Amino acid sequence: MGSSNSTLSKIPNLGRLIEETGFTPAHIKRLYKRFQALDKGNKGYLSPQDFGSVKELATNPIGDRIIGAFFSQGQETVDFHSFVRILAHFRPLDKNRAKRPDSPEPINSRISKLRFAFQLYDQDNDGKISRDELLQVLRTMLEMQVTEEQLESIADRTIQEADLDGDNAISFDEFRKSLEKVNIEHKMSSRFLH
Amino acid sequence: MYPSMSCWTRRGLLLALALGLALLVPMALSLGAAEKTRRSVGNGHGTGVTLRPDDSHGDGHGVNKTKKIFPVLTFDFAHVKIPFEISLWVLLASLMKLGFHLIPRLSSIVPESCLLIVVGLLVGGLMKLVGAAPPELQSDVFFLYLLPPIILDAGYFLPIRPFSENLGTILMFAVVGTLWNSFFIGGLLYAVCQIEGTDLKSIGLLPCFLFGSVISAVDPVAVLAVFEEIHINELLHILVFGESLLNDAVTVVLYHLFEEYSGLGMVTFLDVFLGVICFLVVSLGGVLVGAFYGLLAAFTSRFASHTRVIEPLFVFVYSYMSYLSAEVFHLSGIMALIACGAVMRPYVEANISHKSHTTTKYFLKMWSSVSETLIFIFLGVSTVAGLHSWNWTFVTVTIILCLVARVLGVMGLTFVINKFRIVKLTNKDQFIIAYGGLRGAIAFSLGYLLHPEEFPMRNMFLTTIITVVFFTVFVQGMTIRPLVDLLAVKKKQETKRSINEEIHTQFLDHLLTGIEDICGHYGHHHWKDKLNRFNKKYVKKCLIAGERSKEPQLIAFYHKMEMKQAIELVESGGGVKLPSAVPSTVSMQNIQPKKSNSERALPQISKSREEEIRKILRSNLQKTRQRLRSYNRHTLVGEPDEDGWNDLLLKRQKIMDMDKQISRMSNYLTVPAPPPESPTLSRSRLASDPQHYVPKPTLGNVPIIKVDLASPQSPEYVSVVDEFQKEAVPLKEEDEDAGGLTMKVPLGDPKKEEQEQQDGGKEQQRLMRCLSDPGPGGAEEEDEPFLP
């Protein structure tokens, strides 16, 4: 009991963190332990190399994108708060939460999850997934097993299907619409963070 | 007036035919029975057709051979009796099925299973009137012949993704739920039996438990029959259906356990412990046996490319063998069948031809449909045929207990399960799951298997089982549809998956796997990812023939979509100019409406070309048709109209592409994406026979897609031939201005004369070559797509 208190006390702004992300203190403790395990050298923050030590990420086709998502614009480090905030996107939805009309969108709502995924596609942050960005994603996912032409035709087909306003790119709304039948709450939730 | 009259006369005729047949069956059976009673001793079971060949032929062989008049016409029914009866039953079942759907109002209120049971009752009644003994549903016939097709159909087409995602829930319901039901019903029945005044004292505890285990199993046949018609959402469907399939292991173990020991009257802890071990052995053993046969089937299908006609046979025989093998060891045959079908499907589908795939699909559906119909009809007939012993207390208590046990079980289990689920089960879901627990023929057959000597109350059990089955099928089956509508339960979404969904779902899978790795948590995604990698790396290489083993799932899906669209394109008919509203893979169709003025200019250019192409195609069509091989029973010959279809498709694509080319040259339109033509066009040149034709590439990075029409998954049978393996031949000529159909035949070809012809550079000849269908006569080279 004493140790848990001391662990939690090391985390600054714990109350605000819990409020923002909706994690319970036990969760935060677990995540802090994981943060510390990743943080070789006890710097108090994580750098991209620390993520590199997770070896499964190397074989993941979008591993580097995921790592990149943790570091917001131009930053080289990610502290515990940002770490938890990113992971909070993957918390399962709690249906019983009372919806307060003035409160901001909870971080693990469907929209937020979709926005997070969208940002992973949209690397240059212009609010649209262009054909090239889509091609890049397809290229990494299909791991060089297909030819460039096939990739291009798939990308074209994808954009053609989703593009409603004819700008040859997928905006966030179009992205959201194309996934309206997919159970995002289930697909983008990790049981670990429940 | 006219149309309705003909419609009604047709229906009337069909119904009259069905009724006539219904009368014919008892007649035939009474004939058989008459003969039977003359010859054989009754052997207790209804369809006991003891055919004694010597009898039927023996009458003429007497010692005193007197000369008889040569019989011009004889009546000898006995020796075709069995097949004749079976065929009559099957025919009756099928006609009944047809008949119901002619009366739409009836089939929308009453589920088919109910109607079939009623028909069975009628037929049974008729037979009794006539004096024939109606056949009872024998357990052997049921378990060995009627049940496997249904289960195989279910297992082969089992939707793996929702099944594996909900596997924990399904197992909980199947195992724990069935155990709870059995003991609750059995125990309380025993308590009730001990009450004075019911004269049920003679029933011991173990027979009660046995009865409980028999009656508590949710029946896959009944669930399928009813749920199929209400189109409920995928989650609920897979939960109830999965439960009905997986509870077979529990039922088998409990049944054998209680049957063994009810003679002795007591069960020790050791027996219970052994029972648990037995359960694990039965279920896991069944799955292993099924998986083994599934892998065998997949492996065999890899080599089946030369005898395509018997490909479906492998699917059926291996599956049936897995069922029988499991039954030899008293393992769970149902789980073996499910495992076999589910394991073999992805590999077999990648290997077998398109036609075989269709055949397999339709045969499975046909057999399972006939089986299901027969089962329900026989249930009705057996009700009439069997000896019944009705006991008001027992029956009513059983029905009430079944309902109560089911509801309590589902509620309790859901409470526990929801703690572990991400998407919780709501109250509505729970209600449907509880209400959907239908009993069916499996319970009846298991009851039928009981020995009358050991279980003197067998008849009462059977009567009760039948009553419960009737109750669930009629009452619950009929009312579930209005209840589903009333409660506004989510229905199945009929939409097709779009490529967006496919890509994004895969992306999200990777994302979640990554997040789980960062969290250090080896969850669902991690293991799924590992399994996929293992599958891709080792298993696919063994079990899938050729290069299809390397094709990623996304490509397969994409090609499937393109193929579907191409087929729709052709089938929708119409002229050359397809409406630009049709979303098609041919990007040329992306002609925006605002560019319509330039569109108008196009037809003038293309019409003359059109005519040219049409002329050439026509002459080629005739050429192709004449190239028929000699008839060989063991090979699938492409039918002429199939050639025609291919050519039609070909023609359309060619014309479209040509227009596109022309437009590009004329700078009238900017066509978004040039390259996609090549895959589409290559694919469109569908060979009508399994012989591959290999396009020879010239440029390094022009994608050549080898198309094998013979393959079932329209996507999967397109594989990308690695161009770098082929000789890269330099382009012969560069002038594509003449209309864009430039054919380049590489040097390394056997057909050198074609090449000389081509050197002439005549466009028409170029056209001819590219448009001619590669016939069975042999490798007319496919030229690569006409793209620069």
C-alpha cells in the first residue's frame, strides 16, 4: 500500500490526468511502471530509441508511424502525461458515462479514436489523406508483395469510393463516413487498458 | 385477370402434385409393408425393410418346373423398395419446400420447420390410416446420414472472424450453460418425481440427470432453421449458433457418463473427475481429428489441378471421414466436422477451380437443405409412429424447467461474461439468446438411443422430448420473429464490404497490435498477428499451389471486387458507352459530368473504330468456337457460351480502353489513372479452360496478372507473375498514336510467324492478336496491356 502511494505521488498532476483520460489510479500505476520499464536510463521521458527496444514494433508495418504518433510536432521526447494521453485513446468506451453537454469530447470516444487513426494516415497534417499518403500506407502494409501498378489502382479505387467532394483526397469526414459500419469502439480498444 | 389465373393454376398444380405425392408415399409404403408382413418377422423398427433377395426370386425355382407363359410385364417392387422409398421421401421433402414458398403469407408467419413437422404429422397420419407402419427416425440414419451435411455446411461457411472474436463467450454458454441446464433440470425433475401422487417414483436420480442432459442441449438444426429466416445481427447469430455447435461435446460426455452408470445407480467422484478429463479429450480430440483431415484435404487439393472434376469430392469425403473417424472413438463428431471445414476452407479455395468452388457450395447447400427438411418431416412422422406414454406432470414440469433454466443460465452467465467483454451484451441480447435456445432432433435421437430394458420410462422420455421440441419449434420459433421486430433488435447488415473498410480494418489491426506491444500486453491482437505470420510463412507454402500462396489478403479482396464489377458490367448489358454513374474499376469511367462537351466529340472517333473492332472480334469469335477439343468425360470443357461471355467482356474492356486511349491522344479528357487498365484488361481475358496463358512482359514494371478462370475466388486466382523472372524484351515499336492498341510480342516466343506479321505494323492485325481469345489449342501469347 505504501509503495503504491509513493509511486502515485511521483506522478505530477495525477488528478488532472485521471480527469482527462478516465483511467483509474490502478491503471495509471500500471502504465507508469511500463513507462519506467521503457525508459532506460531513468531520464523521466521517452525518446524514439526507447520505443525501439520494443522489438515487435520493428516487424509491425506501421510501427514507425505509431512511434511517431507519440511525439507531437517537432518534439524529441515524450513525458508520462503525453504517453498516457495517447494510450487513453484506446480505452474501451464506458457506456454509462453521463454525458455532460459542456464537457469536451472524452478522449476515448469514437470520434477521438477515429481522429487518432486519421492522423496516423495523414502524416503531413493537412487534414486530408492524399493519394500519396495512402500509397505509402499501402506500400508498408503490403510489404513489397505487389507491384506499384496494383498499389496505385487500389489507392485510386479507395479514394474513388470514399471521396465525396471530389478533391481526390480523403478528408476526416469522408474517412469517418467510410467507416461508419465498422465497430470502431471494439476495434480500437485494448482490453489491457480497460 | 389472366396473370393471376395462370399464377394460381400453377400454384394449384404444384400443390396438387405435392399432395398427390404425399398420398403416394403411404401407398408405396403400405405395399412394401404388405410384402414385408408376408415375408419377414416384424423387427420393431419402422423402416425395417428387410430385403431378402432370395425370397423375391425364389418363388420361381421349384422342383416341379411347369412351363409358364412368358411374362411380358411384371411387377417386382421388392427389389427397388429401399431406394424407391428413400427417393420418394426426398422428393416429398423437396416438393414441400417448394410448395411453402408459393404461399408467401404462410411462410412469413410460420417458420419452415413448423410447416415441415406438420407435413410429417400429416403423412404419418395418412400412413397409419392406410395401415402401413410409419417409419421412425432411427438414430443411426440421423447421426450418420442426416446430420453431417448440415454441420458441414455450417462449418465450411462459418464466419471465422466473429466466431473467434466471441469464442470465449460462446464456450462459456456452450459448456457452462449446458452443464447448468442439465443439472438444474435433472435435479429438479428428480425432486418433482419424488412427490407423492405422480407415480414417477420409479425414476432414479441418474436417469433424471440423463434426461436433463439430453433435453438441455440447444440444437443446431433447429437454430439454423429458425435464425436463418429472421436475419438477426451477426453477433447474436454467431453466439446462439456457435453455442449449439460446441455444446455437442458436453452433451456427448454427459450422455455417456449417465448412461453408463445409471444401471449402477451411483456416480463417484472419480467418475466425475474422469468425466471432466473425458470432456477435454472429446472436444479437443474432435477438433484435432477435424483439423488433421482438413489439412489433408487442403494438401490434396493442391495437386488436383489436373482432375478438376473430382475436386469437390475431396471436400466432401475428407469431411465425412473426419466425422466418422471422430465417431469411432466417441469423440465429438460435430466439432470434428466444424474444425475440418473451417481449417480446409482458405487453402482449398485458393487451390480449386472456380467451377469446383461453385459446385462445392451448391452441393453443400443442397444436401444440408434436404437433410434439414427430411429431419423435420421425420420428426413429425415419428411422433405419429412412436409408442407414447403421456404424463401430464412430467411434461409440463419439463417445459417449465427448460424455460426457467435457460433464462437463469443466460442471465447468470452474461453477468459474468460482461466483465470480460469489451462490447457488452445488453438485456435485449440476453433475451434473444435465451429465447433462441431451441431443442430439436438431436435430443430426440439421443432419447431414441436409450435401451428400453435399462430405461423402462423411455417412452415417457421420448414423449416429453417430442413435446419440448414441438413447443420450442412452434411456439418459440413462430414468435421470435415478431419479438425481434418488437424489441427492435439490430438486424443483419446486408451491405457489401468496401475496400476502404478492408484497408482501414487491416490498418487498425496493425495499430492495435503495436499499441499492445507498447503496453507490454500480449493480447488478442498479438496472438492473431503471430498466427497470421506463421500461416503466411509456413502453412500457405505447403498447402497452396503455385504463386497464389504469396498473395496478400488485401489484393485478393481487391480483385474479388473488381471481378464482381466486371461481371456486373457485362451482365447489365447495354451499349458500349456505359453510364458514367457506374463506379467501375476502369478509371476511364471517371469522366466527370462537366466534361461532357468533350465526351460528345468522342463517339465520332470511336464509332468507326468500334465497327472495326466488332468485325475483328466477330471473326475471332468464330475462330475460337471452332477450336473445340474432343470430348473427354474427365475434363471440363469450356462451353461455347462461356467463350462468348469472355469475348463479350473482352470486347467491352477493349472498347473502353480504346476509347480511353483515343481520348488521351486527343487530349480531350484527362483520365485520372492510366495504369489500372492493365490489371483489369489482363484479367478480362479470361481463359475458359484451366490452362493458364502467360502474358509475356516487355517492360519491367508493367504488371502482368496471370488469370486462371478455373479458380474460385475470383480475386485469389489472379496472381502476379514476377516480371523479372521472364525475359525482358525490348519494345519493338514505339508508335502508339495510331489508336493505342500496341501489341508487342517478345522475341522468345515459339510463334515466330506472328511476330513477323506484327512487324508489318498494321493496326488491325495488332488488334486481332490482342483481342483473340487464347483458345485451348495452346498458348497464343497474351500480349501485355496496351499501355505505354
